[in-house]
Amino acid sequence: MNTLIKLHDKYFKPYIKEEKILAAIEKMAQEIAEDYKDETPLFVGVLNGAFMFVSDFLKAYQHPCEVSFVRLSSYQGLTSTGIVETLLDVPEEMEGKSVIILEDVVDTGRTLKQLVHLFSNTNVKEFKIGTLFYKSDVYNGEYAIDYVGLEIPDDFIVGYGLDYNELGRNLREVYQLNQTDMINLVLFGKPGAGKGTQAGFLKEKYNLKHISTGDVFRYNIKNGTELGKLAKSYIDKGDLVPDEVTIDMLKDEVEKNPEAAGFIFDGFPRTAAQAEALDNFLESKDMKVNATIALEAEDDILVQRLLERGKSSGRSDDQDESKIRNRFDEYNEKTAPLKAYYEKQGKFHSVNGIGGIDEITGRLSKVIDSL
């Protein structure tokens, strides 16, 4: 079973099985025993990540030894902050002892540097480093790594003591971040087609960020951002807000959400020129629109939906059939050129927007999963 697990906002997929981890630890214990069985080494585990590893290592190392722990911290979220703090200091009484540091993972080597520094003022007999997981691609090579369990690529991993923002340490095997390629969608739909509802489901399912131009405009204007003030100056004069202002707002939204697995653009683009501007902006970020999906439904059904919605929403434009049909005409007029623009790129998909909410989500997911 290739089951994904979710920790906080991220998905992780199975990576290294428990048996493989334990076999690697067994091998390390034998190698170290070969070198130290005739003396009593001091094993120093690095908290928090190495607690599981040290526990299983000691079960496999059946010779006299001492054990202690130090605690350093340099990870926040998915990146090593580069600032390593000492939270629990080295044990006393180390003079003349052979010390073997047990690390859960060695990547850049920043934490190691701090560890070596901690032990450099002590009179230990000798000092070696063992790590369960070793990311040789990113290690700076400053110190020799004497014992290695498993060499792995530079993927973000959790489980078996390792965490993502403190979750996942108790997993018995190791999972890696499920780095899917980014999916960027443009969602079309006439008023009442259920775009907002579906965007809500899709963003959860695929870890996407929903960017509704209307919401972004309101946010910027309400909070008086530079772009908000600029947009308001056009609106107050009764002019259309230029595309570059809108694009700059979208840029900000994209940059605010580096962890998203992609974006759903809703309400933008509305013209072929805007579609081109969006393509150019995404290209500058090494991204692209993967698909544009139009939720299609017959006008008569949508009119009924909106009139029904108007009873509870109080929106005047949802209570007058002629106003509703005008909005549909305007939509048809505006999206026809966009449809042509995206069809030319082979990215236009039409999805039936009539049926149960789950059914429609299923149809949309089918398109997205095929990308």
C-alpha cells in the first residue's frame, strides 16, 4: 500500500521500511563493536531526532558502553535555519573516553560543526561520528563521518525520530515529502456554476492555494497596501484597474505561499491579454498554467440556482432574472476569446457542472489527475 500520510499541511509517502532501518542499525552496531568492544565507549545521542535510533542501536550493541545526550536545534519546518542552538550541554566526566556521536541524519553539516565545537574543549581520548541517515549530496565534508547506516538523497524525510514541525517522530518507518509537480489551474464558470464551492474542495485535496481576484482586491484595498491604494485610485475615477496592477497583486499572493503545491486562479484572467500576462508572470517563476477548467451548466438551471441563492444571500443581482441573464451574456462574451486562447495551447477542459457536489468534484479531479 502506497498510503500518503498528512502532517500539518503536507503529504508524505512511504520511503524506508522499518526492517531496512533496523538492518542498517545492526550493521553500524557491528562495525562499532569491531573497533570498540575491548573498551567502554561513550555514545552521545543528539536530541530530539536520534532518540529512536539510539534506543535501537543500544539494543543491537551488546558490549559495555555508556550513553548520554546533547540537544541542539536548527530545523524549523522544512528548512535548516542555519542557526544552531545548544539546548542540552555535553556530559561531564569525559576525560580519556572514546566518544561516538550518534546523529539521526547528517545533511549540510551545520549541526555537526556545533557538536565538534562542543567537544573540542574536552580532553576526550578520541571522537567519532556515526549517523543513521547520510545525505552525501549536500554534506560540506568538513569532518569525516566514521559510521553510516544508510546513504540517502537530499529529500525531506520524517518518521523514526525525525519530524516536520514536531509531528511524525513516532512513525516506525521513514516517509519522504510528496513533492508533486506544481499544478496551476484557471477556473471558469458562469455565476452560480459552483466555482467557489469546487475551488474549496480542490485546494484541500491537492494542497493548492485558491486565489480569487475579488478577494485579493478587497484585501488590498481594505488593508491600504500600496497596490490597494493604486487600484482604488482607478476605481474611484470609474476606470478599469490596469492588468499590471492586478498581476502585481497575484504575484504577491503567489510569493506569500511558497509551500503551495500550485494555485487555482479564479476571476483572472478575463481577457486574452490578461491570459498572456499571467503566462509571462508564471514563466518568470518557472511555472505555467497546466489546465483551464470551465464548469458548464445550462442557463435555465443556473438562473434557478441564483434566484434560490438570492432568497438567502440578499444580493440584489441574484434576485432579478434579467440581471442574471445579462451577467451570463457578459460572461459568454468575455470568455469566448479566452477559451480560444487556451484551446490553442491544448489546455482547455470543459466539465459538466450539474449534479451532486461530490460528483462534480470527481469530474474535476479526473481532469487534474490526468495532467
